[in-house]
Amino acid sequence: MQESKNQEAKQGELKPDWKDFVALVMAAYSILLPPLLLIFGAAALVLLLFYLVF
């Protein structure tokens, strides 16, 4: 019974494991992090400029 389930899993659809999830999270961070850093950096520069001028 267990062997037939294993054979079905091997022949059928592959199930993602934790390594695939970690790779997906790392890919999402690598895509989302640079724009977020640009936005926060620009906001920090604007706030610093306002602090120095006013």
C-alpha cells in the first residue's frame, strides 16, 4: 500500500519541499528589496533635507 503511494508521487505531480519555499522567499526578497531600499532612502534624504533647511 505504501509503495503504491510512493510510486504515484514519483510518477505524478512533484510536491514542493521546504527548499523550494526558501528559494521562493529569497527570490521575492531579491525582487522587492532594492525598490524598497530606494523608496526608504529617498524618504530619508527628503527628511534630512527638510531637517537641515527648516
